[in-house]
Amino acid sequence: MKNAIAPYLAATFLLTLSPITKAEPTQICQYDPTLGVPNPLGMRNYLTITEEDGDTTFVFEQFPAEIGDDEISVTFAATHRMTFYETGVEEARSLMLQHPYYYSNLTGYQDPGFDLVNAVITCSPPDTGLK
């Protein structure tokens, strides 16, 4: 009986040793300063869009801000994610433009609208960076 279990134990052991690979994004979209237009989200907010395995994820980040007082140092940072499943990046961007409530749910506010943000976003494969 011990010999019958041995191959299963060996396979289980090998599976636990093998690295778990995460799919790499096929596109990354982000603010492109070379367009010569200031980021409509300001200096402390950032939007990144990634397409991976046919899904598109928008990540809205608010960079850390100090909110403490003289007695204690405290910072606050927030990140919000919205994923459009089985939706490519171009279609997801179009949906964000057509349905403003997606953008307001992602960011927590309506202005600037996604149209202004979308105008300064450039997409490229992850290994090349911005064009």
C-alpha cells in the first residue's frame, strides 16, 4: 500500500515546489507626460489600466498623504480596482467613457471626467514602456 501512494506524494511534492506563474499583462496604459498635458488627476492620484488574459483592470491610486498631527505621524493612501471581465482594454476604455458611473465609482468623484483622463493615457506592451 505504501508503494501505491508514493507516486501521488511525489507529484504533490513537485507541485508545491514548482513556481506559480501569473499571467503577464498584454498591455499597460498610463498617463503619458510626453503628450505635454498635465495629469488631470493632479500630482497625487494615478490611474493605470492593464489588460491580462482578456480582462481589463483599472487601478486608481491616491498617493500617501500625511494626516497626523504634531504628536503622531500618520499617512493615508488608497487604491481602488475595477475589472471588466472578458473585455479588452479598448472596449473597457469605451465603456468608461459611455458610463460615467464606472469612473465615479472607481475614483470616488466625477471631475475630472474620464474623457479628460483618457485623452492623456497611452497604452503599450509591458516590456517597452510608454511610446
